[in-house]
Amino acid sequence: MKLIFQELLDQDVLYLLALLCLAMFLDMVSGMIAAKVTHEFTSKIGINGILRKVSSLLLLLFFLPVSLLIPLKAGIGLLYTFYLSYLFMEIHSILENYQKMGIDAKWYQDFFKTIQEYLKKHR
């Protein structure tokens, strides 16, 4: 088992996964704070959010060994892409929570708009 994950450690994928877990935790905490501030905090919404985070984490972990089955290290490249896009989504969610709390986050809207325009041009 140690040999299997040695290749992933060499590619720093597990560090990216740890960063993703941290972002998920920050998103969950900032979401709870935003819900308290906006008086939208219910146990049903909180439990659904926690279940989504847990299922997402299980999916992220599932693709670790699957990425090693794809030949020519293409699986690790796909795993990086998947993890980075998921990290991007988590950061977007954190910034949305900050905006709900009343923190000015106008700069991130411009940033995401620029990225969306870039991706549309290069498809």
C-alpha cells in the first residue's frame, strides 16, 4: 500500500488534497457564520451542507487510487485538474459567504468574470 501512494506523494497530490480539505472546512465555517448573520440558520440546511462536504470528500478520496489505474500518468494529471477545479469552486463559495456576511468582495466577481471570459475564448 505504501508503494501505491508513493507515486502520489511524489506528485504532491496529497498536499493539494489537504489544501482542499482546509478550504472545505473554511467554507463550512464561513457558511455557518453567514447563515447566523443573515438569520437563515436551520439544522436541516446545516446537516445537508455537512453531508455534501462528507460525500464530496469521499469522492475526492475515491479518485486517488483510480488515478493510478490510468496509464502514462494521465490519471495524475486528471486528478490535479479535478482537485484544482474543486478548490476553485470552494474558494468561490467562501467568498460568496463573506459577501453574505457584509464583507466587500467585489474584486472576486471581477476576477471570476475575467476567468469565465478567458475560458469562453479558448474553448
